[in-house]
Amino acid sequence: IETLPALRAALRKAEKHISSLPGDTPYSEFHYRFQELGLERGWGDTAERVYETIHLLLDLLEAPDPCTLENFVGRIPMVFNVVILSPHGYFAQANVLGYPDTGGQVVYILDQVRALENEMLLRIKQQGLDITPRILIVTRLLPDAHGTTCGQRLEKVLG
């Protein structure tokens, strides 16, 4: 697809094909038709979601407005790698209670990272993509870790 008219034509053909399918049809059952049209994965995981995404893009191409643009861009996962800086005290998942700055901030960051990963995974899956997001928490390395994991260079977040 090299021109705007070619994109519109491909989207209309895709829209017509999708409208004949049940909404819960998985993308894997019609991906071959999309590839024939020059469209790759990422439109959605089901026929219904793909139809909605195509419809949003066609609306943007024909009569752009801020609300449609917001809906279209908000639907597409664009962030797959995140870095979170947390320079607070003894940052670890075990044996840190009682050490400086180990209260709510560490628990908060760990909870936020898990929630962020779940949200990212959901959005990526809904768009029919198979990408694993990566979230890196950068914190201080404490050489004298007093029996905690705060001296480890890398530590996987549990859960």
C-alpha cells in the first residue's frame, strides 16, 4: 500500500470482508485475507475489534475530528518498554522491612509495575499482537545489603 487511495481501498475491502464474519471470530481465521490486502497484524484480536479499528481509521481519513483521533490512537498500543526510577532506600521484595525508606514507596512501585504490565498485556492482546512488554525498575544498588536482595544487580519482580 503506497498511496492514500490504495489504503482507503484496502480498508474498505477489509471492512466488507469483516462485516460478513461473526464478531467473535479470531483474527487468526481471517489474517490471510488481510495479508492479501497488504494489511498486517495489529488491527485487533477478533473480527469485532478489527472492524471497529478499521472503521475508526476510515472515519479519520474521510472526516477527521479530535474525538475520533483520540479513540484511534488510544486503542493502539505504542509503548512496549518502560523504565521506572525509584531511588528509595532498600528496594527489594523480601527481608527489607525495618530498613530505611522501605515502607509504602517500595510496595507502591511494585504494585504499580504489576498493574502496568497487566494493562499493557491486555491492550497488546486486544490488538492481536504477540509482544511481551518489558518494565525495568532502576534503583540504588546497595553493596552492604544486610541479608536482603538489595545488593543484586538484577532481580526479577515476582508476580
